[in-house]
Amino acid sequence: MTRLFRVPNREIQDRIRRIQTELQQEQIEAAFIAQRVDLFYFTGTAQNGYLYIPAEGEPALFVRRYAPRARIESGLEWIVEIHSVKELTDRIVDFFGPGRARIGFELDVLPVREFEYYRSLLAPSDVADISPLILKVRSVKSHWELAQIDAAAALSEEIFAHMRTILAPGLTEMAFAGLVEAYARDRGHGGMLMSRNAAGAAYPWHVVAGKSGGAGGALDSPVSGEGTSPAFPSGAGHRRLAAGEPIMVDFGTVLNGYHMDETRMFAIGSMPEKAHNACRAAIETHDSLIEAVRPGVVAGDLFDQAVSHAKRLGYEEAFLGLPGYKSGFIGHGIGAELVEPPMIARNRTDVLLPGMTIALEPKMCFAGEFGVGIESVVAVTENGCRKISRVPTDIVVV
């Protein structure tokens, strides 16, 4: 029988205390949390429900489905089964007394209709957006969380090693990606990458080969890929892998709710010289970024450093995407979601703090030819950073 994974009670209690501190500082009397990842973060369970956190005192989790499992997975004291969201009004009064004047909601992810409905049920005189507070708390990882990301890194290392054994000419990008994902899922990869982006789904099968990497597309990334159709125009598509061309694999892994995001370059038989040189430049830029990560560094300064480094190496035109369509970021925070603060982007003023985990991903797109890139995850330490990624940064030729 598989051992039950459970977030320790001390983790949950510390997270509750930290968000309550933020609520008190912003004079918000309670937080109402409905988004799945935020629920998991503050309760240890992702069962269908709603979490009500007062600025002081114990929170209550109201579960629609499935309360018996929520009680096993979460260490919260107050876990209450409800059969309809309409019960929230009376249940909250039962636990916390008459309604709060100012309640915070996750306004970056709640659909307008849902928000309006929850507001009508709870009837606060004022509402606040608590999404920035939640993301601020989540951006700094505990020792326990760092251990979970380390475990995801170990799984990712195994997955990338497996790629070497199955990469072969004739496979389509999507077929190769499917084989990789099947192997990963069999070893614990959760499959679904969690994303706060309402405009699209996160996916793990970002495999682009040859000219697929040199095509523009919808994805806010230097290398979009062709995808499978106009309905899903990003990532792996129907192009067949061939010898003598660059193949970029950007694979996201999630284990027990924590993500890894890594990119490595592959080739079958040989890597063309132009692509090889661009790969080496991306790796050099990547390494210079890792050396610069430390507490107190401003995210926008890291972005500017990467752009300057690529320019010195002669890759200004291809760096971060096609001319006129360049991405405005070089990296992003990672943890319970694939992309979370801090964003390592142009003009961002986020200051790096110990405990932040960041995926750094310098990439290039050569129009009509190919794309190259590399991505690794690091953790900010007290005096620098620690590389979490274990996958070697070398170009893989099979």
C-alpha cells in the first residue's frame, strides 16, 4: 500500500500564522480561499471546499466533497462537511460570529460570477484582493518545502536520463513527449501542472525539434512550438524527429504538489554547428545568472544582466524570442505552481529573499530555423544560491 503523503501540521500552522500577519497588517478581517492550490497550501488537502481564515484565531475548512478524505489529509481542527455552498452563511456565523466588515478574496483567479456569488453570501461591507498576500507568503519556502522540491528534482533527473534511451528518429514530437510523460507518471509525476494563468493550461510536453523551434506562436516564451492544432498552438506537435537537428525539451515535473521545470538540448547523431554554438551561449548565460543570484538582488537587474550577457556573446537578435515578439522574462518562481513570484523580468522590483526558488531559462529563437535554451531551478540561500536541478547542463547527442 502506498504511504500517505501528508503536509506536516507544523507547516500548515506556520502558513496560517504568516497569512494572518499579512491580513492584520492590511486591516483585512478574514480571508476566503477557494482556489485549489491555495487550499492545498493552507490546509494540506485539495478536496472540494472553502477555507475561511480569520485575522486571529483558528481557521475552518468547509468541504463539499469529500470530507472524510479531507480529514485524513489535513491536520486542521475545524473541518466541516457541507452539502451546498449556500450553507456557508450560517456555518461561518456558527464558528466566527456575525460577518466581518472586510473580507479578502483571491481576485486574480476567481471568476467574476463566483466572486459576486460569494460576496452575496458573506455580505461584507468591503472586499480586498488577498492574492498578493498569498503569493508573498508562498514565495518563501520552508525547509520542508525545499525538501519536496529536491525530491521533484530527483524524479526529473531520472526522467531526463530516460529521454536519452528513447530518443529516436521518426518519432513525432508528441509521441516522444507522450512516452516521456508515461514514464514520468509511472514514477510519481502528477501529470497536471498547476498554473494561475486563466488564459491557458500548463502542460509538460514542450518538445520542439528543428524548424518547430523557429516558429512564432501564442505561448509567452521565446520558443513557442507549433502544437497539435490551432486549438492548441504550443509545445509538441506532429513534426517527426530527425538526425542532425536541435531538439529542445522543456519538461515540467510535479511530485506531491511541488514542481520542477527544466530544459535541456538534445540531438540525434550530431548537433549542427550554429545550433551548438547557440546552445553553448545559452548555457554560459545560464551559468552567469546562477552566479549572480543572492539575497537582495533585484529581479529586474538579473533580467538586464542576462540580456547584456547574450548581447556580448553576439546573440541579441535571437535572445528571448523573435524580433518584435520577445519575452519580457528570463525566469520565474516555482513551487506549488509552475509559475509564481518572484518573476525575473524586465523592470521588476522584486527583491530576492532566502528561501525563494527560481527557474532560470535563457532561450533563443532563430526564425525559421530552430530554438535553443536551458532551464534550471535554484534556491536562494543566506549568502548566495543552491542549484536544485540535478540534470547535467551538457548538450545530449544520442
